[in-house]
Amino acid sequence: MAEPPFIIQLAGYVLDFHQRNRCRRCGPDGWCPRVAMARAQLTVWRQRKQHAGGADATTEHPARGDGSA
């Protein structure tokens, strides 16, 4: 299987980071614009991959490649 684009890998890393830490843009309620952007990028990529008939893009984690969402 081909590697996902670099921007998609970075989006996965952003989500991984925010599961453990907060960045300077994280709000007091936990919302972060970086997380919102990363989720949007991953959603669009998965939808395009599904539309193109790719592998099960709904469960593959691009940063780890271990099948976790």
C-alpha cells in the first residue's frame, strides 16, 4: 500500500499529539483550531479514497498505519 500524502501524515500526528498534550492554541474548553483542521483534512482524504475505490479508509490511521481510527 502506498504511503498517504505528507499533509495527511501530519494531520494524524496533530491528532496524536492532542490526545496527550495541549498546544498554545487550545482553548480552555479543549477545542483547538489545529485539531479541527486536521480532522477536516483526514475526512476529505478518506472520502476521496473511498470514492476512488481505495482500501477501507475509514479505519486506517495514516500516522501509525495500524488500523486504529
